[in-house]
Amino acid sequence: MSHEKPTGGAIFTPPIAFLSCLFMISAYFLILRYINGIGYVSNLTDQHAWGVWKVLGVLVGAALVNGGYITAFIVYILNKGQYHRFVRMAVLFSLLGYSFAGLSLAYDVGRYVGLLNFFIPKYWQPNSVLFEVAICIMAYIVILAIEFVPSILEKFMPEGSSTQNLAGTIHRFLNKILFFTVAFGVLLPTMHQSGLGGLAILFGQKLSPLWQSPFISLLYLISSIYMGLCVVVAVECWVLGEKGLKNKDHISLLGNLIKIARIVAIVYVLFRWFEVIRGGGTGKAFEFGLDAASFWLEWVLMLVGIYFISKKKNQTNPKMIFISAVLMLAGGLLYRINTYIIGFHPAPGVTYFPSFPELMISVGMFALQLIIFITLIKIFPVLTKE
């Protein structure tokens, strides 16, 4: 019988050292950002205030860590208990991702002190899409934290003992309210994933018809589903490696997840193309320029990933499962970057490319997220061990 256990091993390893160096570089630029202001380290302007921090930290980040949402839906709503082994890892990755997404706003917003106004009811604007997204994400972070707490508590529970200590009592209580946390854990991402797409509708004609659509909220929701599945598969393959993926049943489960992701991705591709044609964006796809190039790169990544996993022999090959998941995931991430950066033209002649400090802050914060993730799975029972 399989159950969750810490992976163990040394905490400070060469990969952790490398990731720590990346974080230290980003910390340096963050200090400069707070001392000298946001304009000192970024290329953001009044015309283009939505830069790489918000796009990578929130819009891309929320989709990248959507595995907790989709695994909870499969296991608890569809009652597919065989996939339970992926839940804790997905929840932890989602918890870190959404937390860092919220943290990114603290250095992305020019007057960051104004963020405190969000917690004052008289300043609330319930008709705002951003308000709905913010409320859902904050609530979802709390739900994810509650769902992950049992992994921490089990570290302090007496194994094989009938005596209940404080950790065991809290653990038992959380199990009783599991239905409540799961219900909200499925509802909230459904709302804010569509809301993140809904923001782009407000761009109107400033967004290229290659990405603008009245159904962009639905496209964002559909893409977040297959991306969440791809994240679970990719992270599981990355953490365990080829040596840890010898169990045929385990590989079969990963193969099933990537096949589901492929089906959802095909639905997304067909719907997306229908919207491009209906919205009159076909001609734009064949114009020479960055928009068209990034548009076709998005499709190449998606279609190659779908093609690889369409072959039956690849559906039982961990390496090909991983590659297909990464390719489809990259296509979905580029879709979001295209929507909010590449395809967004706020005014004639206005261009934006992130500065080196902007890029390094994004890279460094993602490195810190990986450091915390790797450290936690080594200390607490997160991954299922045979």
C-alpha cells in the first residue's frame, strides 16, 4: 500500500545553491526597486503598466499552478481515488504559486502601500473584475493552506499510536470539514481563472484580434484545465525522475492524466481557431511581425505536444509524457503572455520589453518558490512512496 512520506536527503544541494544565487540577484534588484521606485528597475510606463511581473506572477502563474484545482476535482468530485497520490504535491505547488502571485503585486504596483486599501470595505468596488479575481485568489490561498496543513500535522503525529495529540486532533477535525474545503477549492479557481481572461475583454481593439474574443473568459478556463493536468504530470516526472517512475501503475496514471489533458487541449484548439476566424484575425496571422510569429509559435508548441502524446507507445513512456506535458504547457503559457504583452497595443508606437532587473526579479522569485517546494517535500509527507 502506498502512502505519503518525506523524500528526505540533504536540503542544501548544488541545484538549491544555484536557485539561491538567482534569488539573491532578484533580492538585490528588489531592494533597488523599493529604494528608488519602480521606474528605476522596470520599463513600465503609463501607457503600458501591465508588465512581465503581473503577467508572469499572476496571469501565467495562476495557470501554471492550477494542478491543485484539477486534481481535487478529479479525486473528490469525480471520485477517482486512484489519483489521490497526486493531490498533496499539486496542492503544495498551487499554494506556493498563488501565494507568490499575490506577493508579486507588492512590487508590481507603483504605490504598493495602496494595496492595504483593499482590506478596507469602504474602498471595495464589487463591479470590478479585478476585485472578483482578488477576492477569489485570496480565499483560494486560504483554502489551499487548509488543505496542505494535514501534511505538516502528520509530521508531528505519533505513528502507530492510538493516542491523539494536538496535531492528531486538528488533523481529524480537518478531515471532517474536507467536503467544505474541497467545494470552495473547486468553485474559486473556476471563477478567477475565467476572470483573468475577462480582464482582456476590457482592452477592446487595443488587443489584436488574434487573441481578442468575447469568449476569452471561457478560453482561459478551458486552457487552465489542461495546463493544470500538464503541471501535475510534469512536476511528478521532474521530482521522481526516471528512477522513481518504474511502477507501471504509476506510469499508467500519468499517461491517463496526459491523455485527458490532450482531449481538453484539442477542444481548446478547435474553439480558439473558431474564435480567430470569427473575429477576423486570420489575415493578421499572416502579416509579418512579432504578433504573427508569437501566434504561430504558440500553436507549434501546442500541436507538437498533442501530436507526441497521440502515439500509444508514448503514453507509457515517462520521458515522452514529460515532454508532451511541457510543450502543451508552454503553448498555454505563451497564450497568456501574448494576450497581455505581445498582442496588447495600448497606443500607436508604444512598445514594451521588460528590463533585465524585471526579468531577474521574476526568475528569482520563481527560484525561491522552487527552493521552498523542494525543501518542504524533503521534510514533510507530500509525495507518495511505494
